[in-house]
Amino acid sequence: MRHTDPTTPASAGDPEPRPALAPARGRFITFEGIDGAGKSSQIAATVALLQAAGIDVDQTREPGGTALGERLRELLLHEPMHLETEAMLMFAARREHLAARIEPALEAGRWVVCDRFSDATFAYQVGGRGLDRDKFDALEAWVHPGLQPDLTLVFDLDPAVAAARVASTGVDPDRFEREQRDFFVRVRTAYLERATRAPERMRVIDADRPPEVIRAEIERIVRERFFS
């Protein structure tokens, strides 16, 4: 094979040099819902579905996803703090996550499947705790202007059922999981409100069904959205 110096002009018989094609931008899929809604096993199944289709997938979570984000996660889940501090730390972890992991993966053509994103902050901090919505909107516009997931699956479940599931695990609850049921009622309501405002992006999944039924619905949604 003949190699040419890219700095040397092409000779008369050479084809015009062509720029290398950039990889197609990857897709961004997020999973949302109150604690105990059953997201984890369905995330794993969705990642396996995409990988079986030959897609390079980066599975991650929020808060977390980076070394710094995981340290902030520990603070957020276990240290008491002012509501606005909580919201800003959530978005600080998210900005690091986006810069260090999510945005580079998408630009390189990899797909990102993430357990929670800004919809969770809207549901938990705005809906659950009462953060001023204008402050949330300002943080969201600052941290990821113009970027939203391509698809968000919201696992909807009665908070009483979700609480029983969490209790059955035997794991010590974090400070969010220790909240009273009315907190999770507000969180659930905020998720459904957010989904109503973004129906093209957000699909509500009835999470009070057998896992195999939920998995089949998610597979259908993913195939229709990305492979039809």
C-alpha cells in the first residue's frame, strides 16, 4: 500500500483527500423512579439488549459515575445538609459526570445508560423537598444546556409497595430511603408531572408487574425508538 504525506499536495492522478468521518453520536438513555421501583435489574437487561445489537454501552449512575461523583454521592446519601446545598451538590456531581464521562462517550459514538439524571433532582429536590423550581431550572440550564436524554423510562410504583421492597432487602437505608411515605408520594407526583411535560422523551412504566413483563415492554420501547 502506498503511503503519502498528508502535508504534501496530491499529484495529478491522486484522488482528492477526504476527511475522516466522525462517529455517529451515541444515544443517552436514563432510568428513573422512586427507591424500590425495580430499576436495577431492568437497567442490566437493557444494557444486555443493546450489547447484543452490537452497540458499545457505558452503564453509569447518578449521583456518582466518576471518582469525584462517588465521593459526593456518599455525602449526599449520608450527611445532613441544607436543601440548596443538596441540590447544588447533585448538579456539581452531574457536571463532573457529564464532562468526564457522558459527553465524551456520546461524542465517541457510545451509548450511555444511566441510573437517574436531572429528572431525579426535579422529583426529589423540587417535588419531595420543595426546592424553588426557578432555582432548579437555572441549575439545569447552566449544567447541561440543550442536553436531555434521548429516552427516559420512569418506573412508577405505589410508595407503599416500594417501601416494602426496600425493607425486604435488609440493607441499611440511606437518608433518602428513611424519608416518610408522604415524601415519596410527592416525589412520585413530581415524576409524573415531569413526564406529562415531556411525553416524547419520557415513558412511564407500570412497575407493579412481573419483571419479565416490564422487560418485554422496555425492549419494545427501545426497539421502536431506536431501531424501527
